[in-house]
Amino acid sequence: MKKSRKLDHCLNCGESLLNDENFCPSCGQENKDQRVSIGIFISDFFSNYINFDSTFFRTLPKLLFKPGSLTLVFSEGKRKKYIHPIRLYLIFSLFYFFIFSLIIPKNMLDTFLSNDRFIDDDFISINEGNKKKNKLTEEEGLALAEEIETASKNPEESKSSKTKWKELKILAQDSDVSMAEFEQSLQESSWGIGNIISTEKQRAFIANSNLFISGVARNLPLMMFALLPIFAGILMLLYIRSDKYFVEHMVHALHLHTFAYLIYGLGILGITNLNFSSGWVVTITFTIVSVYSFLSFKNIYKQSWIKTMIKFFILGHIYITFLSLGLMTELYITLLLM
């Protein structure tokens, strides 16, 4: 391992440097040799981007056991001693959404809608490029053809036996099925969503429902980050008479969401790895996050218990509304991008 990583010239602009110069006087780049071993590379990553040093271990106890204290010290200007709120948020949101993504099976939607069993991977295929053609067994093809023929000959009977999700998915993936034929089958099923999106988009969604779930999971962190200013704005309106700026409310929102990600992430680990009861874990983690948030409100805004309780419930109801709207918007956008 190298004892010194300083150079005699700037790697960015070529300016000559002295041994005691930490930064290039011409372009400002740090005077450090970037050709390093894997150990130093990993150490630099944690130090520069995640900051797992004494600062992290100073920050964590305050985050866990002193609701609102990190927000207060940030407002007081004590910012070098603890991890920056955005960096702290990114650490634990990365932890939570990584854990969350691991527990979502790619064929979850198919399993739920088919009300049957996990649809085989052969049925969760797509055409062209990443797509591969779906192949039916001879028996399945004959059975499906017979059902479609029976439905066309006996429309009255077909009303009582609507096209099932799995059958609709097979039709959506079959390139030999025309759009008109698929649209007719869609109308005879319970899965159409009207004129919200075109039949082509509905077919793409049904054929590639596994990709839809992964797309939703991928976009969820962005949606949650976009909702942070809304959360801070609600706080500002509820405490409009306080002397706090919007940024202070934003920092409070970051800290509350950071704590929630940590607790919910640990809850998911408990369910998946320790076989804890999901019902109990959901109840306990929700209670912990709610009590923590309430105490944080009380410690930061210093109003009476009754006023704090009222504003806490108002914020909760408003935020849940925005959360629901955000989730529906994300689902719709993901659907359009398929």
C-alpha cells in the first residue's frame, strides 16, 4: 500500500504541484493518485460517499433514540459533526428499497390476478430483443382454441365464463393473434381498464406484467424523493407561525423518512430471514415510526401535546392522500412507458 498518494503534477490539467499542495491551484482538483488497490478504492467510497466513520456512529444514536435532535442541531449550525441529512437519507433509502426489491417476486401480479399459481417463466416472456416468443404445449393450444371457438359460437355462455388472466396473457404474447382478436377477448374478460390507455398498451402490460412490477419497484424511490418537498410544505403550512424556514422543514422530513426506512427495512428482514409474523411486524414497525414522528414534532416545534397530536393527525391524513396520488401516478406513468 502506498504511504503517500500525492503527485508532482495535476492529472486533470497537468499543472506542476508541490508536495504539500492538496489541491491544484489551477483547476481545483484534489492532488491524489487515483490508481489504487481495491481495498483503498472501497475505503475511499465509504469515506467520500457514505461516510461510515466516527461521524456515522455519532449520527446513528441521535437518529434512533432522540427524535428531532438531528434536525435541531442542523438548524443550530452544527453540521460537520453529523452526516448531512440528504446523505443520511440516501444511505437508508438505498438500504430499504434494496431489501424491498428482494421480496417482490417478478410474477407477483400474475399470481395475484390468476388466483391460481405462479405462472411459469415460459408464460412471462416478451417478443423481440429482450423478448422471446411464448410457446404453448399442444394440449394448451388446443384447449385455448376450443375455449375461444366456444365463446364465439355461444356468446350467452361466454358471458358467464369470462376469459381468465392466464388465457388473456397467452393471447397477448401470441404474435399470431391480431389486435382485433385480442381486443375482443379483452372485452370479454374482467381485466380491461377502459379508455384510460390504448388497447396496444393494455396488451403490452398484460404480456409483460413482470416487467411492470420491476418498473414500479425501480421508480418507487424517485416517487418518494419527489414527495419530500410536499411533506415539508405541509409542515410549513401547519406551523406557519413558527420562525422556521422551508429548508428546516425539509431537513425534518428527510430525518423522519430516514428513520422510517431503517425501521421498515429491519422489519422486512425480520419477516424474510427470521420468520417473524408479518402482521405483528407491520403493526410494531408502524407504531414505532408513528410514535417517533409524533415525539419529533413535539421536540422541534415545542407546542402542547394536544396541538401536536391534532397537527400530527392532519399531516398524516393529507400525506397519505398525496402518497396515494403519487403511487397511482407512478403506476400510470410506468404503464405508459411499457
